[in-house]
Amino acid sequence: MSLIIKGGTIVTADRTYKADIYCADGVIKQIGENLETPQGAEVVDASGQYVMPGGIDPHTHMELPFMGTVASEDFFSGTSAGAAGGTTMIIDFVIPSPKQSLLEAYDTWRGWAEKSATDYSFHVAVTWWDDSVSEEMGVLVKERGVNSFKHFMAYKGAIMADDEVLVNSFTRARELGAIVTVHAENGELVYTLQNELYAKGLTGPEAHPLSRPAEVEGEAANRAIRIAQVLDVPLYIVHNSAKDALNEIARARGEGQRVYGEVLAGHLLIDDSVYRHPDFEFAAAHVMSPPFRPKEHQKALWQGLQAGHLQTTATDHCCFCAPQKAAGKDDFRKIPNGTGGIEDRMGVLWHHGVNTGRLTMNEFVAVTSTNAAKIFNIYPRKGAIVEGADADIIVWDAEKSRTISAKTHHQNVDFNIFEGMTVKGANTVTISQGKVVYKDGELRTEKGAGRYIDRPVFASYYDALQIKRKTEEPTPVNRKSGKTEAA
Ligand code: URQ
Ligand code: ZN
Ligand code: ZN
């Protein structure tokens, strides 16, 4: 199976140039001007279009069992919808129940993900602690290709990690050379505010954002940053929705701490007015955590992305249909949290990022693909257009307009948070492992074609952190001599 992409302009995170790309055996074999078309190779005509690394969505939850139901998008339909929108890899989450073996949960999710159409990997959540968790984190790193561990600081009574779990898990991750990631909301505060609001008779979705104000996110972001700072472990904060969290990240990064920040396409474009919509289904369809925020937060998040305080974009694709959301009809605390977006992230970020001048095309590639590959240590296999990289590539027509709608999207959910939005700029072709999986509106994905992608530990930033730690090693005072022993 070989394929040649002719006549396009290649756009990577660091340069823009005209060249053809020849792919065979699932990888990029040759990049150069006016390449010969080898016998039997499929030709993709990219003239007048851009050619970019396929999008990497580092935050999805396909078929997640959550809040008494299961997300409606499975690994095949979700990765296919991603391919339709220019995303060629996801990093999903294994989320063990408290007291459940991490390895057992990992095997369960691996089974579900077998049906994926494009490549995938997993962050593993640490939702409880004892020696066996520490032990299994070691097995996951050394034998299962896991290099990132997730911690939900919210969801009290379910999967919330308290400070004891955070400190133990962060310490263990450092020993293993893994990065830690957090959902930063103070779960105790959320729990108290939820119950107070409900007791006051505020039972509708309009209470959801009131129960998790931006300060609740800012506190948790700061707490995670400070714990990571003291323990010398790199930290990645997922779905930053508020300037309260962004400011904590910017402060820490300004002081040289290795903290990375992710922002969702939805949080960049949607505000909290959605929760005051009179229609329950519309408002409930937007219930996710952290919630969509007042407008000034969107402005700050775009600035954070432009300034480099936030490095990646994602979707947190976690879909629940109206009948599922109706579980919270009389009690907002029971509305399954989650929204979709995997099919629209690339288009909405190009339209509101590149077409507005907020982002260059190269920055667009960085925040939709390359940075995630670097942080999660799979660059340049992923997120790059270089010889030897996986042939995960999109052909992008900057002039192509489309209007987003649940009526036409490929996502397996009955709602689209970007409903009615017209965006200019779209992938015309998506290539996964050197095969065309989407072309001019037609999905050609195959169930099970996706591969699990191992992610090695000790990314380069890790070594730097360990060197810093060594140089700051405290020296014991020799009480007999009364002098500090020479370092
Ligand atoms: O918190 C998450 O990331 C998962 C449970 C998806 N739901 C959500 O509201 N973000
Ligand atoms: Zn989350
Ligand atoms: Zn999530």
C-alpha cells in the first residue's frame, strides 16, 4: 500500500514549504519537490491546499462508564468522527474505580479500544492509593507503554483523588519518569456548593456553573502546581476553562516550573449563557466540567494559547444523548457530565484561530498536534512530517466552508455544541498509517485498523528536572564537627 501526496504546501509546527510526500508501509518514506509517482501508488492531489500532521486529541473518553450510564460514542465511531474532522490519533483515559486494580481496568479499556479506526493511547487515572497501586504504576510504565497518570481532583464520592493520593502518586510518577495530569477542580467545594444550591431549590442546569465557579478551578490548579513543584514532577493540567487556572500556570511557567496546560475547543468559544437557556435539553447538553465560563475567560484562554502558557488543544469528547442527560431532569447533580467535539476541533480552531490572526498556521499545527506529541513523548513518530514518521497526514483546504450540525456530523451523539457555526477551512483528505480514511466527505475507516501507541517515559524535560533536583540535594550537617560537610 503506497501513496503520494502531490502539489501541496507542507505546514508543520516550524515551517511552511512546497514539497511532495511519498508514503509506504504506513510511514513517510520521502519528502521532496516534484517526486516521481511510483508504480501503483495512490495519488492524492493536494495542489492549492496545505498538508499538515494529522490532529492529535490528547483528551477523549470513548464509551466511558460514568454517572450511572455509558458515553454514547464508542472507539470506532469516535475515531471515525475524528478522522472526518482531521484528527488521526486520540489519547483516551483508563479510569479504574476506587479499589479496582489499575491493570485490570487497563485491560478492559484496551479491549474496548480494539475497534478503533485510527491510532490511540491511554492516560491511566490514579483514583485511590495503596502499595498495589504503586506497584501497578510500575508495570504500566515498564510493560504497557504508559507515561502519563491522571488525577481527578473533582468528583467526590466517585473518582476524586485527595491530597494523599496526589502526593503518593506524584512521587511514584517521578520515580518512574512519568508525567502527571490533573482535572483541577476542588471536589470538596463543588460537593458543598452543589448541595447548597439544590437545597435552595435550584435544581436545573443553571445551577451547574454556580456549583463550580472559576475560583474552585483556580484553587485546584494552584494546589496541583505547588504539589508538583515540591515533588519535582512535570505536570499537565487538562481542560483549563478559566483565567483563574491560566494565571496559576503562567506564574509557575514564568518561574521555570515544568507545567503544561491544555484548553478545549469548546472552552475557547462557548460561554456560560448556554446554562440559562429555557430549554432543559439544550442547557443540559452543555453540562460538562469545568463548565463553560463567562466571556472574559474565553478572551484570556485565547491569549494564553497565543502566549504559549497553554500548549495543547483537545475536546474532552465524552458524549451523552438527551435521554441520558434527562437523568438530571429534576436534579442537576445527576446530569452526566460531558460534551462532544472531536470532529470539529480542527475546523473551529482554524476558523477562530488562523482566520482571525490569533494563530499562525504553524502555531495551529503545534497546538493541534505537535505539542501533544512532544509532551507525551511520541514525537516525531507522531505530530511531525519527517521521513520515518507515521503517515498520519491531512490535506487542508483553507477556502472550504462548512456549517456544523448534529444533523450532518459523524459523531454518535444527538447534539453538537458548535451547532450552526460556519467555519472556513477544512480537511478534504485524512490519511492514517498511509491509507486514505476520509476523502471529500466520504469516510473510509475500518473497524480495528487503529493501533495502540506505546509512550516511553523520561521525555527530555524529565532529565532536566532530575538534574535540577540533583543540584539542589540538601547536605547533612556533621554535628560533631559543627561544620556543613563539603558538598
Ligand atoms: O471530567 C472529565 O474530563 C470527564 C469525566 C468528562 N466529563 C466532563 O464533564 N469533562
Ligand atoms: Zn475532567
Ligand atoms: Zn475528560
